[in-house]
Amino acid sequence: MPDAELPQWLDKANLGTVGVLVLDDGEYITAEIVKFDEDRDELVVDVISSNRPHRDAAKGSRSIPASNIVSFEPQPRAAQPWPYSDSCRSRDFSLARFALMSTMFLSLILGGVVLFILLEKRPYGFQEASAIVYTIFEVFFTFAATRGFRPYMFTCPAVRTQVPLLVWRHIGFLAALFALQTAALAAHPKLPDWWNIADRKGTTPFQFALMLLCLGLGYTQVFTNRSLLKRAHREFSG
């Protein structure tokens, strides 16, 4: 659509803005702006409420042709129901956050391999490397936007109030990780020989079992961390 033909309401419909859309058929929709699809000339929104039922209401999202929109008026986020009332609910792109999360992801994938190679032969080297990789894993998956999970912003006041508790929780989980791995490695020599038979990928049943135990511990912390932050956001916004 040429710039001269752009509707006036589009200037107000910024990414992440909550407002009321008036359609040409008389429907009023309170929604959060997700994106503007230029290829289809559609506005994609998360529907909060509408004066009419819609077949896509259960999905939580809706694509509306721009030609059907008469106006858009932004509304105070605090006046909306949870979770749209959350002042830290933001879809704005942050270059600093993107760089930080990308660095953590690369460190988790590539740096973890290097760490285990460098520290493997040191006393408790395996546990040291695991603690570093585990910490990066926890920070990334606690705060990142992954499928089905919203992102949590490091600068959000609701998050900052929970940082001391998150740190103490992490220390406790690190202690559990160290104890788990140390006990497993101590019991390893006493296990039957079949625990050390490698498969085609070079992984033994012992290594696979230890990896599952560590991942189970890691995801338990991630889910409880996110539950803690979700509750903090709800209380902060209320």
C-alpha cells in the first residue's frame, strides 16, 4: 500500500499497543497489536474482548483486513484484564537483549563442548563444566521467549524484585546438581558392564541416564522459575 494511502489509525497501532478497533461492520474489538502483515494487508492482533463472538476467539489471535478497520484508539494497559495489564508485557525489539540472548545460546551450544573438553581431566572438572553450562541454560530458558512461553524482561521491576530469590534457588539447584553427578560418578565403576556399551553415536546408557537426570533437574528449575516470575508479574500488575 503506497504511503499516501496508509490509514491514519495505522500510526497509532504500534507493536504491543492495546486499544479498541472499530470495524466497518460495527464490531468493537479490544486487542493487543501483534504485527502488520504487509503481504496480506492485514493487522494481526491478540483479541482481549469483542462485542461479537468470532470463530477465531478461542485461538486468542485474529487477522483483520486493513480495509475493514475504521479506527484504532489506544487504551491504558493497566485497565485490561491479566495478562494484558502487565506493564512489562512488551513485544518491542531490543538489540541489547537480542545480543545477550544470542551470546548465551551460542555459549550453551558451542562453549559447553569446549568447557567439557578443557575441564574433563581435572578433579571435579566435569561438575565444574556442568555448573557453568547449567547456569547459562537456566538463565536462557527462564527469560527467553520459547514456544508456548512468554519472554521475561531483565529490566522489568517485577523481575528485579525476584532476583535475590532466583539466585538463592539457583545455588540450591547447583548443590543438588553437584551431589547428583558426584554420586552417579562414584557409583559408575560398580555398575554392570552393559552400562558402558556405546551405541552408534558413541553414547553409553550411563551417559544417557546421567544426561536425562540433569535435564530433568534443569527443566524443573526453569518451570518453577517461570511460575515464580508469572506470579510476581500478576501481583505487581494488580
